[in-house]
Amino acid sequence: MRRLAPIAVAVSALAVAGGAQAAGPGCHPGWPVTAYRAAPGGVRTAHGSPRPVACGIQTGYPTSETTLALTRQGAILFSPAGSENTLARSTDRGLRWRLVGPTQLQYTSLWNTVDPQVVVDPRTGRAFWIHTTYTEDLRWPLPDQSPASWLVPTAVANAHGFEVYRSADGGRSWETADYSTANTADWEKLFVGPPRPPRSGAPRPTGYPDVVYLCANSPLEVTGPGRACYRSLDGGRTFISLGYLTPSASSPTGCPPLAANTGVVTPDGDVYIPQSCTQGTYVAVSKDEGGSFSWLPVPGAPATNGLGATVQLAADRAGHLYMAWLTQDQLELVSSRDGGRTWSPPLAVSPPGVHAITLPAFAAGPPGAVGLVYYATPDASAKQLSGYVSTTTNALAPQPLFYAGAVNPPAHPIFENYSDSDTPRADFIGAAYDGTGQLWGGLVKQFGPPDSSGRIATTGYLARLVLTRPTTRR
């Protein structure tokens, strides 16, 4: 028996290593993952369910406000990386990365207030990357991430206009649509989807099958007071103004532009944009590709508590709508099967025993699949937080089964929220599904507290939960 014991330990170790290898780079079967049922009144632990493996890996490039997208060619695009003017690209699930970016763009050395966003059209695989432009060149006095570049004022970015970059080859090369004179500022959000059916009479795209939309604060940063939207019918080459989403004759009152969020397009071509207002939260719905909007209330969703957004909207590939928000240290989720006319009761979807939740990112994938990426901790008094991923494949069920886990070593948190007192700051992080139905998260890993100038050393951090088949050894 004593001679057999080392053999059994070795076989067990090989099985664990094999499971991690099958899951991919950065995966650690020893990191705890919880299975639980979400319900209106709270959550309960689920027993007997096979647990996925938690995975987290660094890009090796500094980052700030992150988003990510997965191309049909299998590439991962992580925004931003190295500077606000470049992205990181990986074709081997995050093992190796290199910088890519447009050759024609307006440069900025500001990590803050740029709000870049990368998106992939799931129907065509075309990638889009957007960020604001500037009324003056802010590269003075030194390049990005240099020791003295903190001298450049960051409270106001002099933002004005936008540039949309598009890639048809999985992010290797990019073309630029320059709208630096557009009457927009920050919090620019891009989304893309199919056109309305021909019988609807809505405009038809040419040279590209889908419609590209973007909305941004206008004419000023932060305060707006408007939220201006644009549309492209040629795959992001040119854009036309659709006017103001808010304020408008159809919109509710008291809707700060920062309290809007990224819109979605369902398979029938309908457009949905979430907006929190002082009297409640709504979905702005357009059935003519942004030409006009009607406003549907979302019962149970919180009103705005200031200038910022309180909700996020996602649509799965079947067109079901989902809205998620954070309130009183609890993540909540609602769903709609009828285009936002009615919504399910709010479900509590935070994993049990997790506190200090902040900066959640929300996404949907195949029918019923939704996920959240966020920072949190099991210690309610802790300031340093770990990255977490929560995901389900049956969000439309009365009590969907979720899996959640930290995506870094639990004893070594990766993030502390310093709000506006640091640079680069992280006002938001990213979440996106790939074509296989895998949820990916893009977070910021910090290497320590701010230095004397308020700067923090960071790297991009790629995260996911992977359900692997058991490894059998004979």
C-alpha cells in the first residue's frame, strides 16, 4: 500500500495538469468555483454539479478602461494596450500577445476619459474600434506611459468628435473613418446588427450586410447635456447623424447622457438602448434603424443615482433581452422575451459569500447564455479585490444555474478602486462571448498602489470559466 501511494499521487497530479492543459493557458483547477441557483430573494448553493475551471492570464501590456472582442478567426482583441492608441491581439487563447492598431488616427497620451471600445460583428466577423478625438494634440510633453506624462491635465480631455476603425482580417490591419469634427464628446458606444426587413421600408445597407450604430455624449464631456447617435449603412466607412436620443420629444425627462449604455440589435433589426433617468430606467426602442424611438419602462430597475449609468443591456442570439445592474452590493438580472414590453422579476445573481462588488460588465451569447465579469472579495471589509466571472446557460429559467469563481489566486487580489484619484483609472471593464458560446472577461490587474504622481502600473488581464471533460488515466 505504501508503494502504491506515490503512484496514486502522481496519477492525481497528472489528471489535474491534464485538466488545466485541456482548459487552456492560464487555467487553474485549484481556484475555487461555486455552483448556485439564482432566485428573486437570493441565491442557494447547488450541489453535485460539475465545476468549470477558472482561468486568468496577463496580456503583458498596460491598460485602462477595458473592452474585448473575439473574432471569427479565433483572435482576441483587448482594448486598450500599451497606450490608448493600440490594442493587444492574441491568436492562441491569450498565451502570446502583440500590439496592433490603426496607422491613421489622432493620437492621445491620455489614459483617462478616452472610453475606447472594441466590438466584433458576430454575423460577419468584422471588428470595430472607436474612441474620441481631441481639439488639440495631447502628446506633449512625453509619449504614453512615460514618467512625466502625468503632467498633462486629465480632468478634461478636450474631447470632440470620434474615429471608428474597422478590420476585416481579424484585427491585423485597420481602416479609419475620421469624424473628429462631429458634435460629440465622451462615453461613445458602438453596436452593430442586421437591418430591418425590406418590407419595413427602413434604409438598406450597401456593400456590407449590417448596420453600425454609435451614440456619444454631446456636445460636452460628462454633462452632455445630450446623447447624440449616428448610423453607418456601409460597414463603418461613413456615418450620418440620427439626432439626439436624449433629450428629445419622445424621451423621459431627467436622463443624464452618462446614464445611457451600449445598445443592442436583435435578429429582426430592432434597436434597443438602455437609459437610466431620475424617474426610473427605460429601454429606447427603434424599429426604423434609429430614425425614431419609443420608450419602454423596466420595472424593478434602479433610477440613476447621479450622472452615471446604473444598468447594462444584452441580447442573446435568439433576440431575448437581458438587463443587469448592481444595487446594495448585489447583482440583479431581469429578462424579456417580447422585446422589452414585459420583464421577469429581478433575480439575485451574485455568488454566495461575495462582497464589495464593483465595475460589473455584462454580456449575452447563445440563447439563454449570459455572464458577468466584475471585481469582488469574500471579505466585506477588504479594499483589494479579485476578478470574478459568473455565467449561466439557462438565464430564462425560473432559477437558473450559475457558476462563479475568482479568476486570480484568491490570496493575491489584483485590483483596488481608487476612483478618479489614479491613472490609468478603470471606469469600466469588458465582457464578450465568442462564436462557440464561451464568455471572456477583460480586466485590469494592478501591480501596486499609485506612486507619488498618482500613476499605477497595470496589465491587461484575460479571464474565463471553462467547463472541461474529466481526464482519465489508466
